[in-house]
Amino acid sequence: MQPFFVAAGPDRFTPTPSSAGPWSAHSQHGGPPAALLTRAVESLLTDGTPRVVGRFTMELLGPVPLTPLRVEASVVRPGRSVQMCEATLVDEDRGRPCARATAWLFPDTAGGPGDLGGPPPHSPRDGVGKEPPAGWSRGYLDAVEWRWIRGAVTEPGPGLVWMRPRVDLLDGEQMSPTQRLMACVDSASGVSAALDPAEWGFVNTELSVHLLRSPVGEWVCLDAETTLGPGSVATAVSRVYDERGLVARSAQALLLTRR
């Protein structure tokens, strides 16, 4: 199975079929671009100060294609305590940005006052695999291992699933813990699908993730729920866990369209 991307230069990447989203074999799932943008942000940490991503927001400016991409990244707001970084994915064929991320970086320290509790009462060993809806593109879906504790994409309502990428972000390069989390957490809207995907589309326009600490381990758990508005807007939110317990919260604004 191919990695999500193949490097074509220091800041250029070619997506593989593993990054294809469920709606189309020609556009990406939000997870691989989020991980690639996270990698670009992390590459800016060159001052020797240990930092963690406290908030990551990705705006999807249109479908992210399976064609060559260029990544641009910069520090927008430098600082000794917190920094804001920005990274952009540019569609090389069309010459336009297709995704943009901003990230707030915080000092990586210990001894804070919070207590996030212990590990969740379940693990990937307690989950089961379930088939996605018929007709969905299988690229990203097959590139990730899914272990369902509760719900499924084919069972409208909240969902609880453990997941981990089966492939690298780039060939031969191990994903950082935060990259791995970002590769998974965009799936919250599908994990908690509240509508029949054969009748409705629920397209993610953005992803906002607030991390409470650095993730650990290979597995990411999403405890997700979608709330439907009376018009074209819905929100998908999730509590995100790793093997140690709560690690982040995510939110997405969804465009609802009848098929």
C-alpha cells in the first residue's frame, strides 16, 4: 500500500491513491492534507525551543486534488512563549491555494494544574471492523485501520472508533504523533454521520483541533457526534483520545446537500 504522498522536492508532493476521499477518487480526504500541513508547521521549529501544537485550524478552500501540490509555510507571529505559524497547500496545476492552516504553538512543559483522567475504558482490541457504504472511494478508507466500538458510517448517529494509519505520510518517513492525529481526526464527520450518505452529502469545509498535550502511540480514538441545523449547516465535534486518555477536541463545519 502506498504512502499518502510521494516527495517530489523539498516543498513539493504528489498525492497517491491512498489519500483519496470517500466522495471521489479524484480529491483527497481531509486527513492527509491536514497531516502534511502539520508537518510543514513542525518543520519551522528550528530555534531549539520545545513546543507543542495547542490549536490547529485548516480551511479547505476547495477540493484538494490528487495532483502535484506545493507547500508554503512561515512563522506569522514569532514569540518566546507562543508562536503562530501558517502553512498553505497550493494546487500546482491550477496555481491556486486549496487548503490553508494556522497553528498556535505553545511551550512544551510539564507540571500543569490539569488532570485529564486516565485511559478510556476500551481499546482498539475491543473494536470491530465494519464495511463503509457501497460506492465510496476506498483510498483513504483502506489506508487506515478502523476498530469500531459504537456506531458506524452506515448507522446514523454518534460514533466511537479507534483508528490508525496503515501507511506513512511520506515513504520511509515516520509520522510525528501530531501528524498522525491530524491524519485521523478529520474523520469525525463520517464517524458520526447523522444522515444516510446515499441521500445526503455532508462536506467538511474546515477542521479546528484544540490539543491539550502531545499525542502518544499509534492509535487515535474519536468519540464523535454531529448536530444538524435547520438549513445547510451542520457541526461535527469529537473528543479525541489516545492510549493515555483525552488528548484533544475537534470541531468541523459541514455543508449539507441533498443528493
